[in-house]
Amino acid sequence: MRLPVRVTPKGGRDGLDGWALDAEDRPYLKVRVSAVAAEGAANAALLAFLAKTLKRPKSALRIVSGESARVKMVEVEGATEADFDLAFGVRP
């Protein structure tokens, strides 16, 4: 299952800022991480945060697009929409 995520690096803490809608009314998850966006540190922090929140091993998550962009598509092996809703709240 794929999860669209907008990441805010150097956000002061690792945490969830909830769901939002893009210009085409597609939901995406807003996450902030304390790591800086250099040498993949923010991406690693994002995957670690999502893995912990979803109670999955880090190896089950990977960024499939947007590696150097704020908006990323993260693939989570074995996850369902219900898993995302339970971990992050119901999508708008």
C-alpha cells in the first residue's frame, strides 16, 4: 500500500501533523522530523517514524518517489488503508 507524505525537515520534533488535501483533493499525511534534509537524514527519520507508528519493521517501508522532494510516496509492505486510518486518523 502506498502512502503520500509531505515532510517538514528540521521541524523541531518527530511527529504527525495530520491529514491534508492537495490541489486535486487527494489526501496526504503531514509529518515533521527533527533531522535536516541533508545526506538522506530526513528520509531516514521519516521512515523510522512511520515504521514505529505503524508497528512495522523499517525494512517494510521504502520511498518510491520524491526522495529529494517534500512530498514523497512511501510504500508500506503488507499495510492496508485501515492500518493507516488506525495509526494516523481517518483520511479527509
